[in-house]
Amino acid sequence: MSVLLGAALAVAFNSRAQTPPEQQLRGHVPEVVKRLTPIGREGSARRLKLAIGLPLRNQDELTNLLHQIYDPASPS
């Protein structure tokens, strides 16, 4: 079951990763950055490698879920 879940997640993630929708984030820009003057646009051929970290909530529930997923005796 976990192999099928992993495959389904990989397919879903890869299909979205190929054509990501454009998004604009609001409320996250520090004040000093708001005062900067843009000097131009980056070429569309360049890639931006971005990593986003989010605070971990419900760590105990996540740990339990991971144990269930990797436990061969678990129905999950």
C-alpha cells in the first residue's frame, strides 16, 4: 500500500512541478527590501533554486504516521 501511495504522490508532484503556477506572496517582505529599487528582470532561461522551510506542527502525529507507513504490519 505504501508503495502505491508513494508512486501516486510522485506522479502528482512531478506533474505539478513541470508547469508551476505563478504565485505572488504577500506580507513577507522585510521593510528594508521594500525600499530597494529594481534594476531589471532576470532572464527567463535562468532557474531559481528555492527552498522553503515551514515550522513543524503536530510533530507527534507526523512521527506516528511515518511509523505506520513504514510498518509492514500496519494497514496504512
